[in-house]
Amino acid sequence: MASRLSTPLKYVDTHVHIEYILHRLKKPLSHWPTLRSTFPSSYESCIHIACSQQSFTETTTLLAHDPTLRVAYGIHPSNASEFARAETDWLKALDRPETIAVGECGLDRLASRSLTDQELQKKVFRQQMQVAVAKDLPLVVHLRENEREGIEMMKESLPKDHRVHLHCFTGEARWAEEFVGWFVRGFVGFTGVVTYKTAENVRDAVRSVPLERLLVETDGPFLTPAQVRREVCHSGMVPYNVAKLAEVKGIPLSDMYRILRENTKTVYGI
């Protein structure tokens, strides 16, 4: 696959769960450098998302095999119930040298079985936003089926110039527009969903977001691009997503790579 996707232009996968990929491949965490070696030459790096207490532990192992890894630490909304016992470990992780962001965190209606669950998600989201602001770290946000409420919470808790990555956007274009209209350093991440025939709403969102506010990601092992849908998604598949973004925006592929790389540096400093 690497030869088919090779390009002299470099990219960063801005959101990926490495340990989940290796679990799905039934490989040990030590296999990460081997997997990475199969990626196209255009692969530069990735941002690994550790969003549960178990993930914090596994990330330590991953770092032993790849000390150059960049990491975002947070508690995913589906793991909100573990925040109290994970908080100390999370705060310690945020002070580690590999850390470049807080998250992913946010709201997920599909993961909340009751009003109590929803309120806990909100509480945990607010706490993580407060820490991101205090530490001046970018915030990685997950919103699923409650974009309106999540954006309102961000408006209440974050400065307008805070760096925010609204990741894996699959909502209505109007919410993406409202988000980037309010947050002057708000960026919207798009995954392999943009390649799906049925995802015209996501492509509408891409059209509505200014080029200088786009990010590309895989969210691997989830959301494999349509061209390789039966495979486990990983960072080597980003070029499929970049090609679709360039097509939707109607710009040369080389320009899209350049813009996405610049945007990644703006948000994450890498």
C-alpha cells in the first residue's frame, strides 16, 4: 500500500489510537515501529490519543518503543465514570514531555444511557477544559449527536482564541460553521468518513470550513477510508483522506498537503 500512496509531501495524522490498532491486528504494543515502517514515505508523524486510564498505561509502553511519539491525554466521554480515579494519573501525564494536548474529551449522546450519565459527561468535559486553559494546551474535542450543546459549553469555558481541534466531524455543516466562526483558533478534523458515498453531509461540512481551519486525521482503528474499507484503519491511510479533501475543496493535491501541514503546526506546534 505504501507505494500506491507515496508522495514527496509530508503529513501528520492528527488523531489516532495506536494501541487500539495493535489490539485489532492482534499484535503486541512492541509491533508499533514495524507497522509504522509500512506507511508511505509521506508519513511524518502522528498524534496518539490516550483517553482512558488503561490507555495511559499502554501509552507508557508505546513510548518505550517510540520515544518520539506525541500524545494527547484525556478522558473520553464514554469513560467519564472513571475520571475520578484516573484524574491524578491524567494530571501527571499532562506534565510529561511527550504531551502536546488535552483530550479527547467532550460529549457523546450514544454513550450516555441516562440523564445522570449526560450530567457526568458535562462535568468531566468542563474539568478538562479548565485544565487545558490553565496549561495553555490545545483541546481535542469529541462531540457526537450533540454538537449544539457541546459548542455552547465550549463558548462558556474557553477563550475565543484557545486552540481547539473538533475531531472526527460528522455533524451538520452549520455546527462546523458556528464553531470556526466563534473560535478564532478552532480547527475541524475530518476522517475517512469523508470518502464514504453516503457522507455527503460531511463533504458539505468540508465545503463550509475555510481551508486554513481544516485538519486531517484517521481516528484509527476506526473509520477506514472507503478504498480499503475491510482493513484496519491506521495512519498510513491518511493520503486517501487528503485526496478527497482536495477534491471536495477543488484545489491541487499539493496545496492541500501544504495547508494541512501548516494547520497542524498552528494547532499543535509540530
